[in-house]
Amino acid sequence: MSYTAVIIVTYNGEQWIRKCLNSVIDSTIKSHIIVVDNKSTDGTLSIIKNNFKDVVLIENEENFGFGKANNIGIEKGLVLGAEYFLLLNQDAYLQKETLENLVSKMKKNESQGIISPVHLDGSGEQLDIYFQSYIAPSNCKNLYSDVFLKKQLKTLYTVDFINAAIWLLSKQTIKKVGGFNPYFFHYAEDNDYINRCKYKGLQVSVDPNSYAYHDRLQKKRMVTSNVLNNVRDVKLMNPNNNIDASKMLNLTFKKLVKSLLTFNKSSFKNDFKYLKKTYKNKKQIREIIKQVKNDDYAFLNYNE
């Protein structure tokens, strides 16, 4: 039987962590659960230590962010010999058969880099608010029409993007693509990872017959300047594009001039900040692009 590791990054997740961990424990296949805590200050750690003795708990000395903390969990899973890795948000819960279904489909489809189940909201009464857009016809061919026309559903449906709340990766995916890019502290690291999967010729798919719950506020958040800048960085470091740091600096400078000429102070301030950061990190960005194109286990401290 293949060894599966479930990696959960926690940060002040006491309201969800019991239900999250119990959903993994109650799954139809067993797995080793690795929790990587980003310096929680609530009761998350005490809940795990007192109630979930078999969980491998890694306590970070500071908040490393989502991507780097997942990398720590992935490295631990690799050392333990895992062949499949489920990345699960602390506010997400599995149905009993979900993990087994995802692993089974990954085994049969070597071209898959990431497989995710259908994301329901916390109540299970409707689709997660963001997941609805991930499977829209513009991002996912035929799933909507197959459901509405009551056709037999395919085993998997390819999507352009799906957030990293519930991702199954194989060891082969991790060898080819690596871990998360530590340039991203929080937000857009999953966009970056999907771009890298596509560069390595791997697909990202939804299993229409598996379900999980994402128990978050079902309301779209306001897009902040930090998130917008992370989106710029995703484009900048996308190995599928031919945009280098110099070209991005050029484009940002032109936007800066436009903001100045239109007296858009907030845009000018953000563009100037981004220009300064990108110029400062130009060498690092070039090294990152080189690494994601060429290195096995990129951004991970692991060698076979």
C-alpha cells in the first residue's frame, strides 16, 4: 500500500483543527498526519498535543507563511518515505472516501501534477464561493455542461487554476516541480506552483466525484495592493513566459509614469514600491526562474 502524508499548516486555527484532523483520521485509508504550526498564539497547539498524539507536530519559531511551512511538511513526508502528499488547509475537512479516491486517480494518471476534489462550503450545502469560478466554462472545459446535461462525468476535468486548500501531489510531481517558491509569503504561491506544473508538462485537475469542505467566509475579499503585487510577481516568475526582471521593471516604470501623469497617488505609490522591490531583488528573481526550470526538488532540502 502506498504511503500517504497529509500536511496541514496551522496558524491560530483552534476553531477548525479538531474537525480537520478528525476528518483525516476517519478517512477510508490511513495516512501520517504532519502539522506544521506557524507560531500559533491561541489553543491550536494544546488541542493537538492533548488530543492527537499520533500527529507529527512541527513547531516553527516564527510565522514562515503558507508556502515555506508546507515545504517543511513536504520535506518531512519525503524523509518518511511518502509517495503521495495531501496539502490540506486547517479550515478544510475531508469526506471519508475523498483521500482514497484522489490517491487512486493519481496512481492511474501519471500526467497529473495536482488533483483536487470538489470544494463545498463549510455546511456542504453549496459550492465554495471561489471554487465556482475555478470550474466555470472559461477555466474548466465541459464540467458545467456535463453536469447540467446529466452526462456521465469524466474521471477528471482539467482546470486552469484551483487554490491550494485541498491538493493531492505525488512524489513525482514534487520531484519535477519542487516545493513552493519562498518568494511568496502568503497569497499567489499556488498560482506560481500551477504555472510550474504546466511548464513541466503536468496537468491540474478536479475529481468531480470527490468532495471536501472549505469552512471559510463565503464572501469575496477586497483585493489589496500586496495581493496585486504578488500577481505581478507570478507573471514575472512564470517559466512559461519570456518576461525577465528587466522587462518587468520596464513595464512597471511605464505604469509609474502613467500614474504620475493621471495624478493617481495611490497607484503611483504602489508602483514605485513595486519598482523599488523588483530592482532590489532582480538577481534573486533570475536565480529563482533558473531554479524552477532546471532543478529537481526545487526549494526543498531533499536529495534522493
